[in-house]
Amino acid sequence: MSRIKAMDGNMAAAYGAVLCRPTVLAAYPITPQTPLVEYLSNFIADGRLQAEMVEAESEHSVLSVLHGACLAGGRVFTGTSSQGLALMYEPYIRTSTLRLPIVMAIANREIISPQSVWGGQQDAVTLRDAGWIQIFCENNQEIMDSVIMGYRIAEDKDVLLPLNICYDGFYLSHMSEGVSIPSQDMVDRFLPPFTIDHIKLDPDDPMSVDPLTPGDLLTEYRYKHVRALHKAREVIDRVDREFSKLFKRSYGGQVEAYRTADADLLLVTMGSPSGTAKFAVDLAREKGIGVGLLKVRTLRPFPVEKLVEAAQGKKVIGIIDRNVCFGWGTGVVFMEAKAALGPLAGEKRLLNYIGGLGGSDITVDHILGVIREMESAANGKEIQEVKWLGLSEV
């Protein structure tokens, strides 16, 4: 039986991890991830989780510890934020290129400088091409459920890649709402015990792990890595369907579509602004504006086919980003969408709205303003392609 408990996003991630029965945890605290580490430590101290907790001296060491634990056959978990993720850079890439199915939460926070401890997705999106799967969550229930699904996805024999559960700092990490906690029996039925055989540390079956590799063999590794990321799209959708059958909750897999079937305008979001956007879509619908929402859950692998399908018949696509693609002066999801749509992008109006940086709000009024501009663009009015929400006139 499930039970409902009020909890913040960090606790939701901790509960999700505990239900997956990890054997080794390692962590170094950093705002706004710190409570996650405290919750996990309390679970161990209270006897609710039988696992080793390693209090490492840095985030670099955290992921390095988990490499060894995973190679030895352990299911492992950790979490980080912002500069902590930056300090993990070397082992972060090594995790994916060694094909270690580690699950790690990221309580998204701006990177410095200027100094900021507030929410923003820049930390995770900056490392989007380091070979990990990245799932972004809208609310605390989705955080817990995504951790549970995350292990099924990462450990799938066709995938075998590490996976991030990303949730916006403070907006989700520190704000509480009701979350349904599934029983341990239900999770055990959904998630089988972890076994690793493609790469391992075992004195009874010696294997050379990460030796100096010639270029032709490394090319094969990279090719198979890319193939696994592509395969993950199918696995993510399938795991969501199987999760829905048992737990009666679904998030759509790679994307969640909201009122898109009969829409002329398509709003695209990622992360916590998606809930506000759904409310704004409902308000706009009451005024006769035909807008729908596509919530991107997987930045990696990017849901190319799902976006192309959702874009069919839409006059204008407005993309709200809580991050910046510095090279193009746009948001990251905007550039990903433009690449995914290919020639189709030239047939439609694509508008980008960047906001929510440094913990600032993306409000209902902001999104209603975006929808009004999308409607104007659909009627032929010239609208600036990229707009920064919350700025004075630029």
C-alpha cells in the first residue's frame, strides 16, 4: 500500500533512492543538495536502509568512490549541485564512458560567477554532452518516481549508462508538497536486484578495467555509447509504461504532452516551470487561445521524434528556457529543438524566452505574455526571436 507524506524535493529523492535498495552511498554537501545527504544519513542511522555511507572530502572523490563500488557490483547513489558538479567533471565523464549505471540527483543551481546559490539549470545543461542520461522533473512526486524508474533505465542491458535526476533548486529541493510513497514490495516487484557483468572488479574473474586504449577500439566504444543513448529513448518510454501499470502514474516517458492534440500553438518547457505553464495554458484556453504544452523530460537523449510529432500542425512554437546557451545567445532547449526539427523549423515560427535565472520567478503572467506573443506571431506579427524575461527594455 502507498502512503502520502508531505516532503520537499530532496526528501523525495532520498525516499526514491532508499526504496531502490542501494548498497553504497557517497556524498559531499552543497547547497541546495545538502538536505538530501542528511536525509540519507538519517535513513541509515535509523536502520531503514542497510548501506555504507562514505563521507568523501570532495565531489571528485564522491564519484570516484562510487566507480569502485559499482564495479564491485553495488547499486549506488549520490547527489550534487552547481560547483560540486563542476568539481566532479573528470569522474563524471569517466562514469559514462565506463558505462557505469550510476544514478545521481542534481538539485539544479546556477554556476558562478557572479556568486549565486539560487536555482537555475545551468549546472546540468552545461554537461549535457558528457554521455549521461538527464531527466528533468516538474514536481516532487516526479522526483521520487524518476529515481525509481532511473535505475530500471540505467541498468537496462541495452543502455548501461549513468543517469541524472534533475530538479530545480529551492523551487523543488526545499518546497514541500504531498508525495505518494509506494511500498517496498511494489518497488521490489518493479526493480530487480542489480547485477553487473559487462565490466567488473572481481579477483575470481580478473578483468582489465580502463587500460590504455588504441584509437580504433576507442572509436568502437564511442559508437556503442552513442547507440546506447539512442536506444535509451525506447527504454525510457517503455519503463514509464511499465511503471504506470503498477503505480498508476505516468509521465509520458521522454515528454509529457498537455492539451496539444487540437492546439495551434505549442509551448515547450523543462523542469519546474512546467506546472505554472499548465495553469497558464488552462487560462489561455478559457479565453479561446488554442495552446498546448510539451514538457521535455529528457534533455539527453533529446526526444527528437516526440518533438517532431508534437510540432505537426502547429503554427508557432514558443520555448521557455531556464538556462543559457552561451555560444548562440539562446536557451539550450531552444537550440536543441531547432536542431531536432531540422527543415521543419524553417516552416514554423520558433520563439525563445529565457527566464528563471538565479532563482528568479517564471510567473503565470510571464507565460500568459509568452502565449499572447505566440498568438500574435501566428497572426503574422513580427516577434523578436529571443526574449529575456524580467529584463527592462533592451
